Amino acid sequence: MAPDLDTGAGLRQLLAMPSRHCLALSGLLALSLVALASCGGDPWDYSGQDLSDVVLPMENPPSPPDSPPSAQGIVLVMIDTLRADHLGCYGSERGLTPNLDALAGRSQRFEEVRSTSSWTRSSVAAMFTGRHPAVLNVLGQEDAIPATSTTLAECLSAAGWRCLAVCTNKNASATWGFAQGFETYDEPEGTAGYPDDFAMVPAEVVTKRGLALLDTLEPGERFFLFLLYTDPHDPYLPHPELHPLPKNGARFEGSRRDLKRLDALPPQERTPPDEERIRQLYAGEVRYVDHWVGEFLAGLDARKLSSETLIALTSDHGEGLWDHGWRAHGHDLYQESVHVPLLLHLPGQERGRVISTPVSLVDLAPTLLARAGIVAPSPIEGRDLAPLWRSGERGTGSQRLYAELRLGRFELQAVWLDDAKLIHNCGKKSSRPYELYDLAADPTEKHDLTGGVPHGLEEQLHRSLWRWNEYLTRNREEATHVSLEEVDDSVIEGLRGMGYLGDGESDER
């Protein structure tokens, strides 16, 4: 019997055992319905086997909140492309995020948060619905949230809450179904950028428009406000007043034009100053957005709304910055792309706690709904996280988390089981179809353990992934497609300017 991997100690014990790789693979197996409907062939064949011991999170159905509603207002701040490791509260010593760190000090801070994908549309769809992007079928450039899906805003508006938003990424625009349930879904035009380059919507605009929406509220009115800041997303703009840039002889700036040239270079032709310049520009954007989120929080307090408002702050994904070869995101499922921050400040809370239990962004919607006294819609994969900050206990099945990416030629799945992580490259034929990592010992995923550890570890993760794909086969919603040829020119311009579309054809992210 394979060792119990449901605890970090169990994983470390297993990894310390002598290596045995006596499990003989039987060669290429016939593709099953599961494989066809999910992510390609899988040489670990569990068809017909009893996998009931692999407990999936969605097998714990939503239950009514166990306490009265705790929030009269909910603010969800999403900072696009924000790597967790750039925040001081997540270990950075660069001083980029004083305002977010102060918020963390009075919030429940979740240390190990897994995004459900490494690009915006899939990730935000999961955040809004509590369902995985592969279940929603929101995976590609023309996929939209199905009208049959119930969003966080729809649940709140049905209960009498005013739902307002400022959205600055066209991948989460009303075009793709993200405005479902919102009274106001403001999508401002870009105003900041390099000369003759794509113009971004800066954080200052998001903060001011968000505060203006708060000023439309009646006294005591319940509200949900979603703010999507995109500053850390490329193109990267300089902010010398907050983060001076060293003169290091770099040949590229953060404009869309320069980034296209830089990304096209073979690795051996990039110089350390080239890469460091981009990393510094990215860090400056993090510092800039922190400043304006701080201004928003100050404005919330000035309007005397803080004491009854839940504030959630997170990101949809991170950024590669060449940790595994890619500068941007939407190419892989490594930690720099899918480890995101999550802060939950509860009304009246002066000090929070740090929660080490791994959680997923699909847990955000049911958690926010529960604080509003609303039962999350069913079926749903996410869970209310309140038991974790109340007692620190692990919910049943909370250790198994999943992510998917299917964008252009990149097709991957990942499964986490505590500190263990398995990545399945299920697109084009690869010499490394699977990668296995122990995140406790190797948080930057530099040492692939496939074939070098007891086969029981891989078997546990493969069984989890197999059962997850069975679940997807049974529960996947019918895809809703919106042709790029039919959408507004401003949406196309926004997607192209942020690197999601090439000149006349789809890019790879």
C-alpha cells in the first residue's frame, strides 16, 4: 500500500525512502474517453479501477453559513500578474509593498494559494464562479463564461446587493461574460504608455473610479465592488518617483515594441542587463500599484466604510521573469506563474493570522458569499475557507488542488497534494510529459523527481489527476464561444496591446 501523502510529513517521509522505480509502464495505452475529453493520452491507466479513496474537494457540497452575515460591503481587489514573492508579507525584502503589507497585518493571509491557470480569463472565471476553468470550458482565446453559470455578482445582486466594477483587462471584459450580475461594469480606456505604443489604464484611474462608485451608494446600502488593476502586467511602465531605475546599459524598455523584440531573441543573445531592466520595471509597477491600492484603502476609511467591509486582495497569476525560460505568463504552470497572494480582511478585524494550508482561487467565491450570508450555488468546486482561520483545521480533500492551461500550443495540467506537485504536459509530444516536484525542499522547481523517487508518490498524484479528469468528463459545461472576428475593435486592441494577440493572429498567450 502506498504511504499516506495527505500530510507534509508523509510526503517528506516518502521522499526520504530509498528510490525504487520498479513500476513497469505498459507502453502506449488506448486513449480513453477521459483522456480524449481532457488533456490527451495518459500512460497511467486507472480506467475501471476504484478511485473512491481519492477525495475531490467538490465532494463536500456547500453548506449554509454557520454564522450571521459578517459584511455589509465586499471589495475584491485583483492585481493582475502579481507574483506573491514580490510582497513583503510573503518574504520579499525589497520594500515594494508597504500598503499591502499593512493590510496583511490585519488580514487572514493565506501562504499557499494556487491559481487555477496562468492567464487572466481562465483564472478570473474561476474566481467569479468557484468552478475550475476546465469545467466552465473557459480555456481559449474565444471562450466566454457560460450564461448558465452563476457568478459571484449574480448571487449577490439577487440578494439585493449593488454590484459595481472597474475592469482594466479586456480578457475579463463584458464581452466574455464577466459583467453578469453587475449593475456597473466600467471598462475605461488606456491613458498611460510609451509614445506610439499601447496605452494602459494606470492604477490611479482605477482607484479614483472605484472611489467614485462608492460615492453613489446610499447610506447602509450593501455593495460588492470589484477592482482589477493591471499595472504589473506588460507593457511595463517606469515609475522613477517610487522606484528609480539603474542605468545598466540595457537595450530594451518595457514597451510592447521592445518586449516583442526581446522575447524573439534566442536566450544566448539576451544579456543580464536586459533581463535585470525588465525585472526592475516589473518591480516598479508592483510598487506603483501598491501606492494606489493604499490610496483606495484610505478613501474607503475616509468614507467610514471600512468597519463593515470585507476586503479581499489577490491576483489571477504571476509572471515568469525567466525563472523557467519565459518572461511572461500563459506558457506553463510553474510556481512563479500560479503562486498568488490572498489577503482577507474581515470587518472589525485588527489582527489576522497566517494560514499555511494550501488553498485555491476557486475557494474565493464561496468564501465571500458565506460572509454575506448566502449559500454558494451548487455544483461548485470551491469551499468556504472560514474553518481554516477559525481553527486552522484542514477540510476534507483540501490538500488536492488543480490547475489547467490550454492556450495556443500550451496544454498542461497540474495537481498538488500538500508539498507534492505533478505537472502533465499533455499537448505536443515532449521528452518530459510529466514533472514531479517537492515544493518544501525545492520551492523554485529546479529538480524534477520523476523516476528518481518511489513510484508510490507518482502513483498517488497520477490517481488524483486521473480521477479529476473523470470528474471533468462528467461535469464539463458546454463551451460558449465568441469569435474574435465579431468582437468590438477596442477589445481586440486591448488584447493585442497586452500581448494576447499578434498582428492579425492569435499569440501563444
